[in-house]
Amino acid sequence: MRISNAKKEKISEQILSFLYSSFPKLLFTSNIAQEIARDEEFIKSLLGSLKKKKLVVEIKKNQKGVDYKRRSRWKMGDETFQAYKNFQK
């Protein structure tokens, strides 16, 4: 089953909204997928497209600076956060 581009955009907006509400906390892909109630691989592909648009930032290291082998944490980019913050006012 294919998902239309309009629906992908709506789900991407949900992801950005969730990242905004949890800013500055870094979230794993699985946490985002659980909150949005979607498949992790689908969410990961949407996060990849948001990363290309420079709306989100992928973190591939833990707090100690050690690289994750198979995981990624995500946060909203600073410019995107400021735009959301100004929009909310």
C-alpha cells in the first residue's frame, strides 16, 4: 500500500510537532515511532527526508561520545525550533 505525499507531509508535521514538544531532549527513532503510532522504518525514512531539508538533526553518538552502531537520536534543528516558537506566539 502506498501513502500519498500529502499524508507523508502530515505525518512529518506530527514528527516535528512531537520533537518541538520534547525539545531539547534527544529522542530515538523508536520513541518517535511509538508516539506517532507508525512503523519505525517508515518514520526513519521520513526523518531522513526531514534531515535533507535541514529541519531535524541526527545524533549518532551517546553522551560519552561513543558512536551508536545501529541507533540514532533525533532533535529539531535550532532554526526550525525558533521558527516553530515564533509561529506558536
